[in-house]
Amino acid sequence: MSFWDHLRRLAKALTPPMPLSARAEAEHKLDELRAESLRYRAIVSHATDRAILFAPEEMPHIRDRNLGARYGLAELYCCFVFETDADMAFAKEHKLTDWLEDRTRYELVFTGVPEHIAGRFRATYTSHEDIMRKTGGDYRVYFS
């Protein structure tokens, strides 16, 4: 290899890569937002698990949850699914739903989520009976 070939290889190695196209840059940013959303979804899952764990004894059984985080952390959310309509009504009447939302916010902050982001947490409530009535039990359709 000649001296000039060696210099060309060095110059090529030291030359910065071409800038990303606008499309590639947008895809990269979207991938970052998805990854951030998945990280916060896992944190919301952990926080709601702990809120349910420390719930008062009179709290009706929570059958399931639909949870997540919107891109850019515009919102953290969880829909708690009670077993029956009566269970949900009982929880609302006795302010247990408010307790769940407040405790989940507390658990979010406890796990390191900044307060201004934890303040965006939104809880909704439904029952398995309602999901059965509206979609025949198809949770994916109900929550889409």
C-alpha cells in the first residue's frame, strides 16, 4: 500500500458521516419516543401494582388494567378494570378510586418520576361486565 493510499484511508476514517436525511432523523426521533414511552409504561405498571398492593381492605377486586404513556410523556394513564359494575360503583362511592389515583401518583414520584410528569397521570375506571357488554370481552377492541 502506498503512502497516498494510507492517507486516503485515514482521511476517509476521520471524515464525519453524512448527515441523516429528514426522514431518517424523524424515524430516529420516533424510535427514541417509543423507547421512552415503553420505559414509562413499565414504571406506570410498577406504580399501579404497588397502589393495588397497598389498597385498603374494602377495595373491590381489580381484575385488570390498561395502562401506558403517550409519546413525549404528554400523558400517563391507567384504566383500572373492576370485576363487576357494582364493585366499581362501590369504589367510586367510597372514594376508593380517588385513593387509587392519588396512591399511584405517590408511587410514581417514589420511583423517581418527576412530580410535573406524575401530575399528568390520569386514571379511568371500568368493569369487566361493561367490556363484556360492549365488545364481548375483547379488551383490545374496547381500549382502542
